[in-house]
Amino acid sequence: MADGRGYIIPVGGAEEKIGDITILRRFASLCDTAGRIAIIPTASEVSDTGARYETVFQGLGVTEARSLPIYTRADAELPELIAILDQSDGIFLTGGNQLRLSTMIGGTSMAKALRRRSAEGAHIAGTSAGAAFLCEHMIAFGREGASPRAKIVTLAPGLGLTNRVIIDQHFRQRDRLGRLLTALAYNPFAIGIGLDENTAAFIGPDNSLEVVGGGALTIVDTSELEFSSMARVRKNDPVCLIGLKVHILDHGSTFNLTTRVAAPAPAIARRA
Amino acid sequence: MADGRGYIIPVGGAEEKIGDITILRRFASLCDTAGRIAIIPTASEVSDTGARYETVFQGLGVTEARSLPIYTRADAELPELIAILDQSDGIFLTGGNQLRLSTMIGGTSMAKALRRRSAEGAHIAGTSAGAAFLCEHMIAFGREGASPRAKIVTLAPGLGLTNRVIIDQHFRQRDRLGRLLTALAYNPFAIGIGLDENTAAFIGPDNSLEVVGGGALTIVDTSELEFSSMARVRKNDPVCLIGLKVHILDHGSTFNLTTRVAAPAPAIARRA
């Protein structure tokens, strides 16, 4: 168990479930292979989503992997399900639709328990919709395209494990730079994290993140932004943003969310 | 100066500036009439907005009322303006467009200083756009109408003095119950506060609010919400929300944001 807050682990969706299983294996080992993992399948409308992850995590050797059947707001108040969270070293939120997570879990005892368990040291991962839901400001839905345009993204309150980042997933596969930039253009205080599929950010208790997986992680840092035209643009107009800093990071690269310093993976650093 | 955090005071817009001046007088007396008030006119595109409030607050007898000319992100980094905030007992954000506030001040040293001053005990009030900007989740813009419909409201990150409430203003005058309900329907964890014009919520350090002014304050409490259909509705469809609690409060009424208990003004309580 980590000292202090646990890891927060957004995954860009479509992570390997056979073969190397790099991301889920790393998550399971972080939770201790003797540990327990609770799965929250609420985002998914497919009935066997939770069971599939139970099988994958059991295959990775964890002591217990259990899917919690939360499909209504009443389910998210059940003390017996919260008791399972209390005994879990890791919690994994599946993909699907992030609005299913926010409308069924938002404001319930389960949401409070998730925040409490994160603060107590449990590691909380989410893939795709599960990744979008982890933070205070959640991209609920939006349109595709590389350039930021007014009104192409809808933000909603998320679970709130951190407000330092805004996450978008399936990033390269669905051409989402534009909607992440639009989300940041409203109020340039958060750091944008765009996650390709099969790519995760392991955000440690010290707010330093490490990239794990086969794709890229795009960091958008607005700390030196000089100008955003979001206050004056009209629907579908492009948004003017001056002074963005962007890093494209691969497996093993790191980024510190406090100091905003990026570093390549050690092996590549040695080659340079 | 209050013990702990200062008051957070969203005002619904169009507050009296002559005559009784109930809300601004109450704000000035909270800041101590021997105190200093800083005015942030950034939301407004009208050049004399700051000067008008300087005159009103000086007329109420405060020692100093000074408008800070913040109209670019570079202005929001100026140490001399932050030094004025540090000496202020109260800070007042004018109306205009809340996206001007979030795009010019979000992520800057000024935003950090405002959060720090609030935590140190300074009282921070905002009217109209200034009210919308105060909280973590800000209604950026939206459409009118009494019923909640998908996509009629756009949320963006705000200043972040609290995440317990989502604020809407000019509430009755612009028929905004629908967009406030839509904002809450995404994730029913926050408490909705709809402020009529010339009506304010004085939210104390103990998270109890008192209504001040001539209109109504509408509280929407989602703590017992049984169902939100937001995850499955399409654009302009009505949103199904089951189990909302609503209170309409007038001058002197109170609502505790922690216990979620409302109480009428003492005079009315005696009559009952």
C-alpha cells in the first residue's frame, strides 16, 4: 500500500487483455499480487464487462478480483458494496459511457468511498470512460477534429480524485486534440492529458506521472498561455490560443504535475 | 476579519447601487467599514464598471475601494496588483461575461492569490458573471427554459473557491431553472443555487448560507435523487430527474450546505 494517497491511473481505452497485458499487469502488481481488486462496470451497457476483467485480473494472480454490480443510484448506496471497496487495494473502472458513471455514482456514498479510499492509499484506475470520470472536470462528450472550436466539448463534474488534470482518451485514434484544447481554453488552469489507446498515466502520490503502454501520451501545459479567445468566439469558430506547451511522451517517460517538467524514458536519455 | 475562510458571496446581478443598497452595504460592513475592497472588473467590456463600484463602496464609507485593471493574462501576473489583493479585506468581481474571467484569470497568479485570500479570511463577492465564476464548476453559457434538456448548458472550470455548489444568476428574470437542473443532472453531487437579480447568498465559513436581497434564492438539492437520464438523452431531449428537493428562500432565510437543512427568516418562523 502506498504512503499517503494511492496512484490515480487513467488508461486510454483498449488496453491489452491478452499477450503482454502491460498496463493491467503493472496495475495489479502495484496493488500487490496478494491484493484485492474491485471492478466497477457501471459505465458499460455490456453485461459481461465486469466478469471479463475479473478473469483478466485473476489470471494475473491477484487474491481476489470482484465486479460490483452498480447499475442504479440505489446500488451505489449499498453498505455491502462499500465494504468490499474498504477491503480493496485497487479499484478499476471499466469503459463505456462516462455519463453513466457520473449520473449513477455522482453524489452517492460510493463516490465518497472512492475519494476516501484514494486518500487512504488505494490505487484507482479507469479505462476510457472510466479514465474520463476520475478527475474533477470530466469531458462528458464532444466532437472530433484537431483544432479547438467553441462548443465542441461538454464538461461535467467528475469523481474529483484530482483537479490538476483534464483527461481525454482514445486520443490519436479519435482525433481529439481539438476537444481537449477547447476544454482547456475555458480556464487554462488544468493540465491536459491525451491518452492514446493501450496507454496509461500512472500518477503517483507525489503528482509525478509515468507513461505505461504502447501509444503516446500528449501533455498540454497552459501555464505560459498568453491569450485564449474563448470569451469571444461563436459556435464552431476556431479558438485562438497563444503560448501552449505540448509534450508527446512514450512508455517510460515522466511528467511532474507540480513542477511541469517532462523527462524521456531512462533508456532513451542514455542514448542521447 | 472572519475566523478561517472568508465569506463567499454570489449575487444574482442587478443589485441596488442607490437607495437601500442592501447587498453591497452588507458586504461592505462584513469587510469592516474601516476596511479595503478590491474590485475586479475583468468580466465587463464597459470601461467605467470598476469606477462605478469604487464610487458605490466609497459612498458606503470604506477606507479604500480600488478597481484593479486586469484585462489580459499578463495583467493577472502583476505583483503590484496581487499586493493590493493581499491588503484587501474584501474582493468584488463585477458582472459581464464569466468566460472573460476564466480565460484571463484562470491558471494565473491572480487566481491563486484569490483562492489564498479566501482561505485566509478575505470575503469574496461576485455579481452575475462574477457570481458564476466563484465556484469550481461554472455555468459558462446556456439556453433559457424551465425544463432540463441535454446540451442546453456548458460547464467550465471556475475559480474554485468551493465545489459544493453550482450557481446560476438572473434566475427568475431569465428563466434558468432548466439549465441549472441540466448542470446538476450530469453529476448530482453539487447543490444548485439559483439567484434572482438583487439577491445574494452570504455563504459563511461554516458553509451555512443566508439570503440577502429583494428576490428569491432557489436551492436544488440532489442528495436524494433516485435517477438521472442524462447518460442516455439526445440533444434537446428533456432529461428525466426523479427525487429532486427544492427550496425557494427569501431575505433572511438560511440553508446549511453541510446538513442540507433550510430555515425561514426568524420573523416568519415566529409568525408560524
